[in-house]
Amino acid sequence: MSPMAGRWREGRGQQPGREPWRRRSGGSEIVWVAHFDGDDVGPGLELLLLDERIDEARAYSRKVLRAMENLTRSVSEWPGADVVVSGGDDLIVCWEKEPDARWIELLRQSFEQDCERTLSVGVGKSTKGATESLRRAKLQGKNNLVMRED
């Protein structure tokens, strides 16, 4: 038996399979999760570094950072949004209501305008569902939005 298994039984941690952010102080259930991820952001930076183009790498990094800050700000203004993760080229957000696909498409376009990189997004009713949707979006060629209800 793993040490973690005992901890759950003793009630000193969050129950497995239940995300701690699922319940808010107001008691409302968060049922939609979106996982945003920049496409080929890391490899773009890595190529610049391999070619020792440091100034370009710095400018590239700043562009991506600004694009992510703009994305995070826009998403956090959506009613009921709860930003769970914002770092690197990833953003994970939860909502009580289904996010509007047209609005997410506008966010993806803005991100591309800001940093000249595309953005894939997976939406589901759990972090697992959103991440699986993101994986499908990437496997379908990137620069996609995949939404699923299960």
C-alpha cells in the first residue's frame, strides 16, 4: 500500500478523483474546464537558442509572455471564470457554464496576432476531459478547438 493511499483513508487530503477547485465558497459546481496551449512555442524558442540568436529569443519570449498575459486577462474577465493555471504557454480555466466556442475562437485569433504562434484549446467537464480534448486538438494538426461534454 502506498503512503498516499493511507493519507486519503485518514482524511488528511483531498479525496482521489475530486478536484479541489470543483467547489467554490458560494457552493456552485464548476462543470467546464478549458486547457489552452500554445502550438510549437517551445521548439520556436529552442531553434533560436540553438542558433545563438539571443536577442531574437528574448524578443520572442517577451511576445509569448505578453500574448499569454492578454489571454489570461481576457479569460479572467469572462463571468464565472476561475484561472487554475497560468504559466509558460499553458492556461487552464474553469467555468460554471459552458464557454462560448465563438469567444474561444476570438481568443485564439488574438493570441496568434500577439505572438505569431497558434493556440490549441481543449474543453471538457473535468481537467482530464479538457486535457484529453487538448491532446485531440494537437493530434488533429494543432491550431484547433475541441469541445466535449463527457
